Amino acid sequence: MFHSLIPYYYYRALGQAVRNGQALNLDRDVSGFSPLETEKRRRIWWELFCCDTYVNSYILSDALNEN
């Protein structure tokens, strides 16, 4: 039973990470940062996006397979 809850833990944790990223405006190009800092922010946001997409697709496929 515990093993089946692990994906949902990641789902919630990544959701919070995405919201934190949005609060930090990682999803937007904000002026005032050096080119290196801007690239770091883009890469962090892209990683959050990819991980969130993967976990969401895993949970969706898991839910579809239960029926």
C-alpha cells in the first residue's frame, strides 16, 4: 500500500515546487539578472516543467490502467 502512495507524494511535492517557481517568476524572463543567472533560472524552470509533466503522465496512465 505504501508503495502505491509514492507517486502521489511526488505529485504533491512537484506541484508545490512549480508554485514556488512561479512565485519566484522562474516561468518569466525578468530583467535585472546577469545572462548566467537568467540561464540558470530558465534551466530550473524547464526541469520543474519536465518533471511535473512526467509525474502527471505517470499518474494519469496509472489511473487509466486501474479501470
